[in-house]
Amino acid sequence: MTRPSPNLRIALLSYSTKPRGGVVHTLSLAEALAAMGADVTVWSLGRGGDTTFYRAVDPRVRLSVVPFPDQVDEGVGDRILRSIAVLRNAFDASGYDIVHAQDCISANAVGRCIRTVHHLDTFTTPELAACHERAIVTPYAHLCVSTAVAAELAAGWGLKATVIPNGVDSARFAAASGDSLAIARQRERFGRYVVTVGGIEPRKGSLELLEAFALINDPDLSLVIAGGETLFDYRDYRASWEKRAAELGVAPLVLGPVADPELPSLVAAAEAFAFPSVKEGFGLAPLEALAAGVPLVVSDLPVFHEIFGTAASYAAGPAQLARQLTTPPDQARRAAGQALAKSYTWEAAAAAHLEFYTRLQD
């Protein structure tokens, strides 16, 4: 077996400083690599005037946030092209042994690189579709966070990817489950509630969740939706979602991005965590819910069975989703979920990345 070398200069690249799964992955991986002695720099675009990331980052990790000011009425295609150009013009690969892109924008910007394919998607915007395709076929090596996505990559493009699962900061979410004051504050704000993280967008199954929640018909139960920072324009979908919510007589509490210190207690205080995505590559937010001891209900996707096994409940369609969200929690399943979340560590992910990087250097 190749002996992993921490003496590498590594660039990890992301498209945003905002709290999305890929950004959480990038920062957590960078910190774990730096803790092992690697020289790590995280590059990203600073959207909306951002000069740093949504949370504090271990000072052992260098940060390079490239200014990316908003432009009024810019379409998605033009924004994609400008994102690639701005990051490309700022990035210099000569100082690194490893250039590792975490998304299609950064992969297009840096050229020769390693790419983690978090999930595969189908886009209709021509510029985004081309970006997605180039970011798959151009990199010289590929990683995936689940065998399900690796299988899609092999079936669709004939590419073999190494699978390295995500980690999760399970201790932070487990601690929140025992913070009675923080949980009491969340329940004072929202009462009894089901929570989801990821915002309102097609991939997250937001309309299906709305339909399911209407079927629950419990006036004392709220639906809380956190997150939602995205590069894409989902205004039409959001308008359809809001129209359907009014028709159903449902009034979800839409929080938008939640401050990082508040997120664990928001999750831990929930009656259940809903994650009815139609496409995912792993499911980091659901693992955080399991770490907090919260019952988890996910859509019936192969990737979720791979990651969560018997620790989650599965639902196909709004009726089943509604039933699962209101099924009394199983204490044994909660314990199994917390144990599962604890088994996914960023230390293990970083060690596997270092071994992978070292093999590429040989």
C-alpha cells in the first residue's frame, strides 16, 4: 500500500462561501487535511460581497476568496461563464502539488485537476450543461462520495472513480441534543416542528414535502425550512411552491440560511428531519440530524439506503412521507443513527484523500 504523504501543497476549490453541502465538505476536509500536516489552501468565489466563508475556519488552512460582485439581472448562463472566468483569472496552479475541484465551476476554471463528483444532474441551461460535461470528462482523476454516484459515473461516462464518503461533525450535533436551554429556545420560537435543510428547489423535493405536510393535518405542528443559498435561479419553482402552499392552507416557516452556531439546536429540537430529495450524492444534513438523535425520513433512493441503512425511514410519495414523519420515534433506531453518524469522520476522509493524492504523485 502507498504510504500517505502529508507533505503536499493542496488547493481545494469551491464555487461559493455560502453554506451548501459541497462547501461544508470542502472546509471540513481542508481542516482535517491541515490537522494531518498538509499545506492546504481553499479557493472560492466571494459572492454577494463575501470576503470569507460562512463560518470561522481553522487558521492552519489558507483561504483565498476571489471577489465576485453581483450583477443586476444576470442570467444563469452568463453567471456561470463569468464565475469560471473570474476564478480562472485569479487561480495559479503552479504553487500546488494537488489541484482538487469540488464542483463543475471550479473544475472548468482550473483545467487539469482532480474532481470530486458529489452528484450528477441534468441541466437545460446550455452554459451549465456544458460546464457539467466538461467538469466530468476533463479531470484526470475522479472521486465520489458514494458508490451510487460512482456507478452513475461509470454507466454514463465509462469513468472509474474512487469512493471516499463524507465525514460529519457528529460531536457538535450530538452535543446540541443535550443542550436543553438551546432546544427550549428553538421550541419557544417554533413550537413542535418538522425541519428540513436545503431550501426550496426541485432537487430537494420541496413540492412533495409540502403535499406531505398538508396530509399530516396537525395544527400544532409546523414545517421549518432552513438553508437554500444557491447559484441557480429557482424563482419560478418558488412561485409555484408558494401558490401550492396557499392552495393547501399550509404556511411553512422559511428561514433561509441559518447562522452556523444556531443550526445544531434547530435540528436537535425538531420532531423529525425530512429529506425527500429526488437526487443526492450522499446526504450530509441528514447525517447531522442522526447525530442529534432526530428521527430521519428520506426519499427511497439507492444512495440513501447505501448511506443510512436501517437508521432512516424511507418514503416514496407524499402519503408515505406524511405517515413516516408522524410515526412515533424508535429509540433503538435513534441510537443506531447516532452510532452511524459517529462512524463517518473527517479524519478518515482526510486520510483516504491523502492516500489517494500520494498514489497520484507516484
